Amino acid sequence: MRDFTFFNPTKIIFGKEVQKVVGEETKKHGKKVLLHYGGGHIKTSGLYDEVIDLMRKAGVDTIELGNVVPNPRLTLVREGIKLCRKEGVDFILAVGGGSVIDSAKAIAAGVLYSGDVWDFFTGTAVPDQVLPVGVILTIPAAGSETSPGSVITDWENGNKRDCDMLRPVFAILNPELTFTLPPYQTACGASDIMAHIMERYFTRVSNVDLTDRLCEATLKTVINNVHKVLNDPYDYDARANIMWAGTIAHNDLLSTGRIADWASHMIQHELSAINDVAHGAGLSVIFPAWMKYVLKSDVSRFVQFSVRVWNVEQSFDNPEKTAVEGIERMEAFFRSIGLPTRLGEIDIRESDYERIISNCKRFDGDSVGNYVKLSCGDIRRILELAQ
Amino acid sequence: MRDFTFFNPTKIIFGKEVQKVVGEETKKHGKKVLLHYGGGHIKTSGLYDEVIDLMRKAGVDTIELGNVVPNPRLTLVREGIKLCRKEGVDFILAVGGGSVIDSAKAIAAGVLYSGDVWDFFTGTAVPDQVLPVGVILTIPAAGSETSPGSVITDWENGNKRDCDMLRPVFAILNPELTFTLPPYQTACGASDIMAHIMERYFTRVSNVDLTDRLCEATLKTVINNVHKVLNDPYDYDARANIMWAGTIAHNDLLSTGRIADWASHMIQHELSAINDVAHGAGLSVIFPAWMKYVLKSDVSRFVQFSVRVWNVEQSFDNPEKTAVEGIERMEAFFRSIGLPTRLGEIDIRESDYERIISNCKRFDGDSVGNYVKLSCGDIRRILELAQ
């Protein structure tokens, strides 16, 4: 096990109707709030009106900025920063999923910074002073509600990059708010959550029994509950298990003492930067291909993954067979919940490969990933396996 | 799943040599520190000198109070409170195991309170203003390094009581510091950790898949690593897995969305109050007896426990057989690591039962526990099963 520091001070408020406390919680941290959100869903659902009303009752002055889109845009972040400076905003409330939260974090980090916020994403500056951010989560997927990370796309230049900025001060998690999430988005969320766990699970650090098992526990929970919510979108407990698993998957507990991989995420980011594919859908394509490619370098770990997560009966005389069967079950699972597993399904063509590969390399140095350090040739082979 | 709030802001600093940061971490929170510790072990090991030196280098003024004993005493807590007031202490550093940390928390809560600190334990007052507490952990067991709880014994009146007071601001966890822990204390620690998980595991709240699996993962990790450290006390990774499991077991993550039981802990506290038995040893006696007694009220949960935690092959036509086998394996496990499983082994006699039962009832109202609400008669039957 490796040395680590774990500090996750986000206050989680979880359960039915818990958004009712948003005014009082916000008041502890700020007086002038930017309400940041995405499309019209929170308006049609009534959540927008509820939040505005709760803020008013708590005596918190609120301005707003909507229109965050999936793969959130640098242009909107810059607009948000300008707005916050002009209006003297001292707290940002993100109401939505990972895109809204990531956008809110970037704004919160940019407001008090004299340079351009993209500096944080290119690594030429590090966030120092940030505004506090609070969250009402409506899509369990990105884990951004307690993670420090933010992923922003500079659409003009086709670059999607991440940066650790800040952890929200509170995260309000009401599984009821996810009842109306469409099946495809629910499935994409599950894929994203699973990917966060698997990036951490596949490690070269040995003797990490506890986090191995915690990863397996969280993965199995997601796998076992996704079909339940697809069958019955109003299954509160299944929604709740997935929502809490989504937070645990990415709050850094599962990587304590380990070195995580992140190659599949890196490659996926470049797919999204090309054609705006949903993050979870890109991951359900890339992860199986990545596994098939790296499998032989560490068969025993894939055997453990197959047996413990996918209930594969172990072929003791043929570990590779066991390992492959786990990956096949994962692919079948993704297909069963309506997700793509091939690049063609998400409109990525062979002519895109060079750009994907060169972007991966441009930002991530000589190699991508930690579990297996991938060269340009390796990434090409993975893309070919995903064809 | 039940609604919950989860807020655990203790900064965990985990790994080899991490105690080196204690001066700098302390300096962030206080200027005048009470170093609180137990017996002479930290002096013979060199840890005491190292801490004093690090505090001096960080420019932190340090006074000390040692002599904390297992089942820490109210008398020493009162002495610590007086000392802190006299010396203007603004931070307490606990170096030791759960007893030292619990004693430190009680002092930290008492210093700024005008009444007597025992008021918190009898429930006549609630801790409001507290001094910050930091921890260097030397015994993985109680989980007090990130939990809010403190358990103190009023020895004069034979009462052992707990109270939620504060979570430490930082916890320094170096598994190397546990290399010299004797086998019996190592085993008692494991039993304590397992009990913290099992108190949460046995719940009537349904559809708590995620926390069920997280509990099982943490339990299996402890079970699989205890023999490793008993065979080789210097097995760093095994010590590390147990140490981190001990924290996870009691930081409240595993009870999110659940109602925990705590009956076995309640009964055990009364055993310790009678004859100062080690907490983990009392638990390895009480828990199997409690399980045997409540088993029939919820066989399916014990089947899950047997199959998932103890790898019992399920008798599909005889669930109770499967359930009993899990409990038997747990008892055999406790014996295999040198722990008692019968009251006679810890010098509790039938003549003590009345006092145990009446103390349980005096402080815990009409019934003890949540999974099954135990009457006086139930507690007597459990004690008889532990004979």
C-alpha cells in the first residue's frame, strides 16, 4: 500500500426532500449567490422555482447563469467569471449534474484569479483562492459533487482537459430528483461511475486488499441496481444506491494507497472533444478495448475482476479464459443497458484516430495511463480493438 | 435506504514516517498543546522524543499528561481539564490508541464547559465549544481517530458511558507504529474493528446494497489480514490494511442510510465496567452469543453474512444451517487469534449478571439495541448463551 493523504470535507445531505435545506446551508457560506444550471429540465421539474424560493426565504441574494451543456464549455465559464466579478458573487450553487458542477468549479476558481481560467487546465497556474461551491445533484455520474476535479472543453480548439480545483462545501443528494432521468442518461451515468472505480481498481500497487474489496463492492452495487432503475425509474432505493455509489466512486476513498490508471478517461476525453459524445457512452466503448489490450500484462488481476465482480466461475487451469469472460460480461452488460461498445456506434471513424492519438500525447506527455503506460502505437491498437 | 447526513472532515495522513508532519499540522490549529498519552510505550519506542522534538522545531509550546489507561478514567479527564485551563492550552494532541483519543476528546469538550464533563456522558448537556484535537494513532481498533465518539469510565461508580463530542482535525496513521503491538492487543483491535462493522451490518433497513457490500468488504479485509500480522508482526501491508480498515469501520460511512444496532457494545461496556476486560475481548464473547440469540428473527441476513463474509457454502434448503455455520466460523476465528468467546474466560460470573443487566437498562431506557430490541430477559439469555 502506498502513502496517502485523504481529506474530503464535503458535507453530504442525502435523502428525500433534502433540497429543502439549500437556503440555510448556502447562508452559512455566502450572501450573494450565482445559481448555475443547465437546460430547462430544472425549470419544468419545479426544482428551479423551489430553489429560488428557498434562497429568498433564507435571505440570500441570487443571480443566475444557465445553459451549461454536456462537455461544458470554456466560453460559458469565462462568461460566468465576468458575471460573478461584476455582481460581487461570493458563493456558487450548482444545480445539475457533473457538467454544471464542473463549470461552477471553474468559475469559482477563476473569479479571484488575475489571469485566464484556462491556465489552470493547461497547468500553467494552480487554483489558489477559490469561491465556495455548493451542489444540488440531479444526475449521479461524474462524482464531481465531492471530487476536486473539473473537466472543461475548449470547443474552439477541440481540447477537453481536467484540473483539480476545489471540493464543494456541501452536496445535496436527493435520489427522487433522478426519477425522471431518461434511460440513456441513467445508463451513461452508471458507465461513468463504473469507469471511475475501474480506473482505480486496475493498479500495479500490490497488497491493497481493503480498497480492492471496496472497489468491488461499489461496482457490484452499481451493476445490480442499474437494471432495477431501468425497469422502474421510480425505484427509490435503487436510485439511492446508485447515487451514493456515484459519490463514493469518485471521492478518492477508493484510490487511497493506490496509483490509479486514467488512460481510458484520457482517450475518452479526446472522443468527446471530437464529436461531443456522452462521457459514459465513450467510456463503455473504450474501457472494454483497453482491457482486452492490457489483459495479458497482468492476467491475475483480471481473473480477480472476473470472479469477484462478474461472478465468473474460475477456470483454474486457464486464467486467461476467466479473465476474458469477465470483460465479455462487462461488454454484454453495457449493451444490455443500451450503451455502445464500438466506435462506429458513436460516429468515431478511422480518420479521427490520428487526432485522438496526438491530442492524448500532446497533453499527457510521453505516455498515457499508469497501469500500462501507453505509447501512440498502443492507443492506436486500442482504438482498433474498439472498431 | 434512510436519509442521512455524512460529514467527516478529519484529514487523514497515512503511511511510513508520516508522524514527521505532526509539528506543522499542529501549528495550523494551536499554539499551546497538551500532549496526551498512555503508559511508557511511546517513551521506550522513541515516539515521545520524536514528537517533542517535532513540536519544538515547529515552534509549538507543549505540556503533557500521560497515564491514560484502557477504559479511560473520568478522574484523569477532570485532571486534564484543570491542567488545560491553568496552562491556557488551545489544542490537544492524542498519541496512542482509542483510550488516549477518547480521553483527549473528553478533555477538549470539558475545557470550555462551565459544568462537570460527566454531564455530557449522562446526556444532561451537549458539547458545544470544544478545543481541536489531533491524533497520532498507535493502536488500530477503536476508530476514535475519525469518529466523534468518546467512551469514558466513571470507575468509582462502575459506569462506562459514551458520548459524541468531536471529530479530530487530523489523524496521523503510520502502520509501522503498530509493528510492536503484542499479539493479544492486535487481536483485540481486530475484534473491535469487526464489531464496529457488524453493529452497522445488522440492520432492519432494507435495500442498503452499497453499505452491505462495503461492510462485507471491510470485514473480509480484517479477517484476511489478522493472521498475516500475527504470523509476521512486521508485515507492513497487512498492518496498513488493518489500520485503514479500522478507521473506515467507524467513520460512519458504513452506517450511511442504515440504523445500526449497538446492543453488543452496550452489554460489553458493562462487562468492562465490572472487571476492566479489554473491549475487543468482551466483544468476542458477547457478539457470537448475541447472534445466536437474534438469529431466528432474521435468518436471511445471517445467511448473507455467512455466505458473503465467511464463505459458507449455502444450504439452500436449510437457511438456518447456513446462518449457524457463519456464526460458528466467526467464533472459531476469534479463538484462532487467541481471543475468548466465553464469559468464564474473562472472569465474568453468573453473580455479575444482575448488575450488567440493570446497568444496561438504567442508561439505555426500556430496551437495548435496534436490530432486536432487547429486554432484561433477552440480555440474561444472551449472557447465558455466552457462559
